[in-house]
Amino acid sequence: MKEHASIFNDVLGPVMIGPSSSHTAASVRIGRALRQMVAGKITYFQADFDPEGSLAASYISQCSDIGLVGGLLGMDPTDSRLTSAIQIAEDEGMEILFRVISYENNHPNTYKMTIKTDRGEELDVVALSVGGGMIEIIEIDHFEVEVTGGFYETLLFGNQLTVTETELAEKISKFCFAAIKEQDGKTLLHIKTQQVLPENEIAWLNEQMTVERFIAFDPVLPIMSQKEPKMLFATAEEMIAAAKKEKLDLANMALRYESHRGSISEEEVYQKAEDILEIMANGIKVGLAGTSYEDRMLGSQAPKIKANRDKLIGDELPAKIIENISALMEVKSSMNVFVAAPTAGSCGALPGTLIAVSDYQKKSHDELVRALLAAGMIGVFIAEYATFAAEVAGCQAECGSGSGMTAGALVQLMGGTIEEAVNAASMGLQNVFGMTCDPIGVRVEVPCLGKNMMCGMNALGAANMALAGYDVVVPLDETIESFNKVGRMIPPELRCTGHAGIAQTPSGLAIAERLGCPLDCC
């Protein structure tokens, strides 16, 4: 079933610690789902990564290892204990094995995993990280499944099933979807609901088949999936047409969309945006105060802007944008809490630029919250028709997407029309096609910091062009379609693997070696 993008699932989030939303937050979510699939204490965990994928080179440097194990221990993506997760698990008796080994897969962020428990349970699971912290579990116990983390999932493995989907819909409360699959003489009954199944319904299900294994787990996303997902509008063009009829702006459409998508009120949508904005603003304060973390490449850079202000070009605005973006990137790299917007690698451009411009223009709190929502709405279209995963489409998918989102947000902040905001996003995206993802040591620091700054400035330029009435030439829907195609043409070596670009310069290789990334993986 088609899952449509959510502002708070896919775009403005997750709230997390760690260097990478794709590799850290997503792995925590995968680990949390795995933990719920077994009843006993996990005594053995194995994760295999294909050498042709991204994770083989980055699972240590971008913390997929600690994310998976932290999730198995029940930690969430903001848990300060994540950095010690492996040690905690081993102290509790869990045997942990990570392997780089060839196997057939169709995605660069594929996790092939096995868990065993003290009750004799053994389970094989295959999962994907699809960008921005979003996940897909595609195989459980060798059965193909579709799990994206927005439903309560109930899976019964066995045989002699006698129930039909119609009967399930009648008997199971908050029923959304069911799949019945046959394989090697075994049957899987997979039910998706919007609440945990009560005991009497589980008992009824057990009467409908001979059950050999029962698995149930909760959603891992902040916004739940819906029984009949239907977008209010499928394209930016449709959104603009609907908005013009009622004279609504981009923020209004964001409120309306997310309220419909998540079955929550517009007031709740606004409050969630406020909460996210508070975390972003606090991140800037933390970063400007100076951060430190032993296992990182760059020392604290953000305070250098204020210390050297008299040497810098231009007025306060560009300096403040650079300062804010630096602060947020350093909060990320020092394992403090931040918002992936839309990813961890691009977490600086949107909030850093938007808050700087808001302060410079003396905008109200409400105007700033609404601008953030406008950014989220642009991001929905990117998530829906392209990707936020650098492993799939290079850094244009991360920092580039953040730049287009920021451009639309800035126009909203300045009181521009929905057409101007959407045009700004299109212009911003048009300027970033082909951005490579080539971080030194597969760390999300260099050249990630500079790319966030570049994309913040690009957004400012695109917003001014749109506000001035420049001709967009190519509308947003067409731009996103082309954006997606170009990103997927970028060679794998330049999609977050560390196998080319600045990561392979002599200086880059020397830094990677110092940081403990073996040269044959970088």
C-alpha cells in the first residue's frame, strides 16, 4: 500500500543525536522494531552489509552499529547512551557481529540481520534505510513484507489458515490492511492496525490458523499511517490551484496537508512545528557556546565568526547565516540533540538560514513557525517524488533538498504568495543538480559543513529572485522529476561511499586513517 510523505516523519525530523539520519536514526528505528519481534532476551545479533553498498564503508563512522544495538536495547534516537550501546549490550551478555559480505540486494542501505534469544528464538530480518531516517522492513523470516513504521504490525506464521480478509476487517478493531502469503508450505498472516490488538482478538486469530510464531510491534514514527491514505493534492501545481481558490499561502496548505495526512488537528500540527523550531533554536545556542567531541574531524568553528567579524564581507546577515549553520552542524557532530531537516547531513541549511533571516528582518514567532511549515510542505513533494538519501542520489538529495525547502520558507517568511514560494523552491533546486556526497572518512563533517553554507546562500538568492518576480522557467513538479533523475545518475563512488572526490585526496585519506577508518573502506 502506498505511504504518502509526512512533514514530521519524512521532512522535519527525526529529532536525534548522531551524525546521520539515514545511518544512525534509521538504524535505531530498525533496532527498536527488531526488539519487539521477539519475546526473550537477545543473546546474539548479526548484521551483514554488502560491500557494494554505502553501509559497508559508513556503518561505523556514521554510527549504524551503535544505532542498531541501541534500538535493540530500547533506546530512542535522542538517547545520550547511544554512544555506549554496544558496550552496554555486551556487558549484558549479547554477542554482536557485524560483517561486510556480498549478497543480493537492490538498495545501498540494506541491513541483513539475524537475532537469537535466550528462549531459543531465531529471526532473520532484512531492512532498508530509505533516507531522512525513514525505514522499510522488507523481509521477516524469509517472507516478503511491507513495514514502514507507521502502523501497529501483527504477524502470524503457521498454516491451515481459514479466515478471509473480509472476516478480518469485521473482527479486528481499527483494521487497516491485511496480507496473506504462502511460501514453502507455510503461511504468513500480516495485519496492520491503528492500535495494538486486544487479547480477545489475538485469541480469535489463533483459532483461525495453526500458529507457529507470533510477532507484534508498535509504530516507530511520530505520525501514524492511515487506513486509506489519500493526498489532498498530488502535485505542487494542484496545491497552488487549490490554495488560490481560497487565497491561502504555503503554510496554510502545510497545516491542511499534515492534518489530513496524520488525522490530527491543525493546532496539533502547528504545535509540533513549534516544538521542532525550539529544538533548532536551542541547537544554535549550544553550538555558538562551543562544542567538543573527541571523535570528530573539526574543532569548534562557529565562534570564529563573531571573533573575526571585522574581517568579513557584507553586513550582518551572511555572517549570521554562516554562524548559525556552523553551530548546528557542530551540535550534530558532537552528539547533541538536533533536528534532521531533512537529513542529519543537511541539518544546518534550513534552520540556520531561516532563523538568521527571521532575526534580521525582525519577524514574529508565528511568522517563523509558519515559514518552517512551508519548508516542510516543499519537502513533502521531494520525499514523494525523489529522495533524501545521499546514498541514492548524492548530496543534492540532502543539502540540495534542504536548499530548495529553505528558499520556499524564506518567501513565506517575507509574506510572499504560494506561487512565489514554490517558484523559489524550484529555482533553488535547479541550482544544485549533481552535488556529490564525498565526505572525508565517511564522516558527516567535511565538505558537509561548506555545502550546508552554500545551500543556505543559494536559498537566499533563490528567494530574492522569486520575490522580485524572476521567471522560474521550469515549475517545481518538473524540477523535482529531473532532480531525481540526475541524482540517480551520480556514480556510486560519489554517493556517500568515500570512494572518490575529496574523500580520496591525500589529505582526506590521511585524516581518514587518523580517525580509524581503514583505507580499503574509504
